[in-house]
Amino acid sequence: MLKNLALVSLVIFMASCNNKPGSNNVARATDSTFVISGSISGIDSGEIIFGHRAGDDKVYDTIAIKGGTFQFAGKVPVSEGINSYTCMLVGKDDAVDLLIQNANIQFTAKSDSFGMASIKGSKAQDDLKAFSELTKTVDDKMAALGTLYTATTDKNVKDSLNKVYDQCDSVLQSLVPGFVNGHPHSFASAYIVSRTMLINPKEEVLGSVYNAMDSLVKLSKYGKVVAEVLDAAHKTAIGQVAPDFTINDRDGKPVALSSLRGKYIFVDFWASWCGPCRRENPNIVEAYTRFHSAKFEILGVSLDKDKEKWESAIEKDKLTWQHVSDLKGWGNAAAKIYGIRAIPANFLLDKDGKILARNLYGGDLEKKLKEVLK
């Protein structure tokens, strides 16, 4: 869905790096370390930011540029295979995704076209580039659709754009199995699957792609991410009884999902800081107003960390249903159980707690409720 477009990049898990920005000493990689040596033409000094995640927290390393060069050293644990970074020049919008292995890596770019940087020395990066070339046409179309979606406020137009976007996403995902089958030993394969197939996973396809990976790739950082989501997909497939969880409400009282059985339940994963979630809230409010009297209930599960901002968003958006949060952000216990990789995400349950549908957006929720609440 287009609503998740800005959030897909959140599926990055990596360790912090140790380096001394601006050092004049030229470091060399070892079997257990990497060194990125960068050259940026068109700029003599400045800063470059390397963003990553350490656990559930976002971490940013700011590296000094001196004489148009920089150096960034760190370590990739052998068990993880690769680390992923998103880097950008301070003051510029272009970003570069890097897949780093323990090696000497050369980074060459121009300040006015930073996103077109050349990266040499990482086999995983080479494989990522090959996949990007394979998907360039559909990637460009999806980016254009995202621009159109942001520019319009017409609900019908947004729904139409979402349908076209979903078609493009299906095309993109159809290219992944062939790539993984052709690159079973590449750590980039697990990363690519984590970026393209985990937001709304198709259990059978995801399982087949996962099984095509080499055993070492399966045991890598992103291989483990894929395995976790695949396990969650088994448990949250249509027709399965939704996994139970208990999280405190706004007053600190525990609420179990299973305690709401007897009604049709819409489990909505969202957060106050999530723009696409906030834009989707009016659609949910409309459905709740229309069907609440017909034994339709909503349980909002927030991935917030700040209680005040969470509660403020509830009041501002007029979300009058029950809400829970453990205030752990992406570490939310229910989100982990359900394999949530981007928000908004949701599940519609029947009166017995069985999953009827997932990820209903726009007018799709009302359409589904009309169908089941005849």
C-alpha cells in the first residue's frame, strides 16, 4: 500500500560502528572489520550521516568530510553476514542504501548527485545493485504513484492510486523469487526479501523463497528477520485464530485481545508519529461510527513511546474506541507476535477471534463490514 511507502525503510537492523571521523590514519579492513573510504567531488568539507538501527532504536553516526574525503570503520559480526546503512550528505535529500560486509569498501560520489554513488568492495552491494537494475522500471512507477498520492486529497483518487500501486507491488514481488533462486548464497537475497515481501506477506510464496536460501543466509541477520515474519504469517493467516496478547490500556489496566470475543474486532496497529496512520484514521472513524452498533469494535495498538503524544493523537483524531500500548515503539509485544514491519497494519477478526482479513485501507474496511454484517 502507498500508505506504507515511507515506512518500508524502517526494516533495517544493524549494529553501531566504531570510528574516528576525520582521522588522518588510513585504516585497513580485517576479516572481522570493514573500512569505507569515501571520496566526494564538489565538496571540500561537510558531514555525512550513516543511519541504522540498534535493536529497536534508530542510531545516526555523523562522519566529518575533510578535503572531499571521509573514512568510516566498523565491524560486522560474522553471524549477521551484512549490515545495512542509509547514508546522506547533511543538507542534501539524496540517500544511498549500503549493504556492508567486512572488507575494504570504496565509496565515490558527486555532491550534486549523491544518490548515484559508486560503491565497490562489497559483494552484497553488487547483488543489490543488480536487483535494483532488474526492478528499475517498476520502482520508478511506484515512486511516481507515491508523488501523485501525496499531492491529492480526493479519497476516490487515492483508492485508485492504491490499486495501481498494489499491482506494481505484485510485479515487484514476482521478480524476487527468481533473483533469490539465482543468488541463494548472497546475503543480499535475505535483505531484498526483508525489504519487499514482509509488509503483507504471502505465506506460501515467502516460504518458498526462504527455502531457496543457503543455510548461512538463513542464519544471517536478515535471514532471521524473514524467518520470524514467516512464522508470524503462519500464525496470522486468514482463517487462523488471532494470536492472543495482553497489553495495558491508557489507565494502565491490562487488556487481553481474547476478552473482546463475541464481536467483530478490528485490530489496528498505528502510532501518533505515523503520518499514513493519521491520514487513515478518518476512514476508520467513519467505519466505527457506522457499524459500532452492529457489534463491531476496534482495538488500537500503538507503537508509540511517548504516552502524552499517543493520548493527544487519540483525542485529536477522535478515536473513541479502546486503545493499548506498552510504549516500546517498534518493540511493541503485539507487533512482534504479528510480524508487523510497517504501519498502518490491521486485522479484522470474527466473533470467534478468527482472522477474516488483513490490511484493509480506504473504503475496503466498510466494504468488508457490509459483507460480514449482513
